[in-house]
Amino acid sequence: MSAGRLATFTAGGKTRYGAITGKGVVDLSARHSEWPTLRQAIEAGALRKLADEAHSFAADFRVEDIAYEIPIPSAEKIICVGVNYPDRNEEYKDGQAAPSNPSLFIRFPRSFVGHGAPLVRPPDSSQLDYEGEIVIVIGKGGRRISEADALGHIAALSLCNEGTIRDWVRHAKFNVTQGKNFDRSGSIGPWLVPFTDEAQIADIGLTTRVNGEVRQQDRTGRMIFSFRKIINYISTFTTLVPGDVIVTGTPTGAGARFEPPIWLKPGDVIEVEADGIGLLRNGVVDEGTAR
């Protein structure tokens, strides 16, 4: 494994951050008290430094002895993009062309778990669904960021299973907030991969599997709204700050689109995998049985 994989994790009863390497886990937080979390390291522009220096240290933990947390523990904003792949727009069967602007909604950090932790199906609904997505993390803040400058504001990439309680996104007339924010219903991780250049994100292959069966598969080169456009659009109305998380949309193939729908159930295993980023894996449990 590359030392370019920076994770937030719990080990020895303490939350830390470090590099996941072929040797094990290098605890970088113990060596950098000036940056208590990866969010502070991103704000200081130190993510690449952390990734590079991890090669110099011996491992502090075995990978199997840590519990992954979501990489940014207290992001100011987690903004999600809906309907951002062509086939996904066609799923709505409303005869409308792709929208001219992104559909957006907000998620709270508490609605996510880290890699390896189970998603939690609430007692309020059996309609827990999966959505595999690419995550970009903002490294350089700004307002009204131009598309030309947008990629210079990305610090890192990650993955998301943007788990959704489907019937709760239709509880009201105009919003999806409720169905997108059940506690521990989605996941982000396993780690952050520092962003280098546009070639790294131009055409990422993204795949979601449930119990080994491919359910979603597409490439970022087909996105309706590019990474540049997403950053430009969001920063028009809100100031982006270091550590902000943007979840960039899911391909066709979520469980709701099958006839009949195929909802996640306890014992299922969902894997979201992307070229150059990694693999995010989570099981499913019912609320009240989660560890």
C-alpha cells in the first residue's frame, strides 16, 4: 500500500490519524501535535508533507488493530450532488433533459461511519439503499471560485457510500434531508488520497458491489457536472473552507431502481471501489444491534 493513504482511526482508545502503508499504520498525529486532526493538517497545507514523510517511520500499529473513522472528523460542510451521471438522470423517466445546474443537499457527519463499520438500518424503514460516489475534500478555501482555478482548491479524494432511506426522501414536498441523514446510514473512507493533478480525476472508474455483485459502474469522465463546475457552482453561494467535503454523485443502479426494489438488509456487504483511491467496505446491521 502507498503511504499516500491518510486515514483517521481509533487505536488504543484514542482517535488518531496516520498513513496506511505496506508496513502497517504510521501514527502521524503523535508526531504532529500542531495538527490535532487531518482537517487542521489540510488547513495548513500539510497533507502532501504527511504523505511523503510517512515513508521515513516504522509502523506503530497493525492495520487489523485499528478502527477506521470518517477521514475528516468535523467538516464544516458536507455537500452532496444528486443526479450527476447521464443514466441516473434517465432513471427519473420524467422526460426532462439533464439539468443546467447541480442538485444539492447537505449531510451531517453523524450520518456517516468509517470503513469497516456497519451501516445501520433504522426501525423506521426497511428501505436502506446504497450509492457509491467519489469524494473531493477542499484544501484551499474561497468564494466564487472560477472553473479555471477550481482544481487548485482540492486537497484530497476519498469514497462515499451515500446510504439513503428511500421512503424518507419523499416525506415532504421539496427536500430529501430526512432520508439522507439517518445516523450511521452512510460511510466515507477508508482514507484520503492527496490530490495531484487533473489526470488523477479525469476519468476515474467507479464501481459499487453488493455481496460481490456489481450494481453500479461508471466513469467520472461521463459526469454531467465536472469537478470544476461543482466547485465553481457551490462556491457561488457559500464560502468553501479547508476540510469541506463534497460528495459528487452516484451512477445508475441503486437498489430503488430494481423491479421490485432490492433494499439492503443485515448481513449484506457493500463495496465502493474507484481507480487510484481504494475500496470502501461496510456491512449492514439493524439499529440496536450495532457495536
